[in-house]
Amino acid sequence: MAGKKNNSSKGKGDTKSGGDGDKEKGGKLKGGQKIEVRHILCKKHSRKEEAMAEIQRLTRGEPKEGNPSSEPEPVGKIDPKTKTKAPTHAIFVHVAKQFSEDKANQGGSLGQQTKGSLHPEFEKVAYSLQPTENGIVHIGEAKTDWGYHLIVVDKRL
């Protein structure tokens, strides 16, 4: 898991504050202090590379070699900003279910996370990423004590 501590018993709405410095008057968090994030966690670098290759294959819309699937696979879509095919939220969730060694049944979702509650290396990458827009994801990479992460920010709260 990407958090500093295993908070799997906490509910989705529970968060940890980084102290009074993160709060405005009235106890509300400042803007950009909370994100919805998901990841693909792989203990080995080679497994993370396989997951990234699968994201790229699906983005290009290429069929899987030697294993025709009866279920349709997600494909990339044209990013209006770059005019190139880009990976989608559906692709990331699909690959997370196949490759992630943490929360795979949830498509890699870590839910809502407050700044200061994640591993520092993971958090640095996560807070630098653009959130998902029009279904197009921006993927970052980090290495932590738990392994190698492919990270996507669903939205900023």
C-alpha cells in the first residue's frame, strides 16, 4: 500500500491531517490538499514494466498476441490537447486488475488521500500529476518501500 501506515480499516471518508498548517480557519483543508488517487503496485521493476507495456498496447488498440479475448478490451482515445492517442481511465483500471499486487479488485483505487498521508516519494509524484480529464489519464511512476508504482490522480478535491 502507498500510505505511510496501513489504514485499510479506515473508511473511505476518513483522512489524516498533516497538522494545523494544512488547515484554514474553521478546520477546512486548503485547496489541492486532497486527491483521489489510484495505483498499480508491483514488487518487481520488471512486472511494473510489463504493466506499462500493457497500458501502451491497449492505448494503441493492438490485439493481444496469441490470446484472442472474447471480451472487448479498452482502447486509448485521442487527446484533444496533443492530438495523439492517450491512455484512458478504463485502460488503467483494466491493467490494475491484472497486474497490481495491492487493491487489484478495486482497480488500484486508494480513495481520497490527504497531503501528508502518503509515502513521501509516492506523494511527490501524485501531487505533481494532472488529474484525469475527459477520461484521459496522466501516469507517474514512483519507487517506495512497497515496490514500484504507476500512479494516476482521478481528481483533486
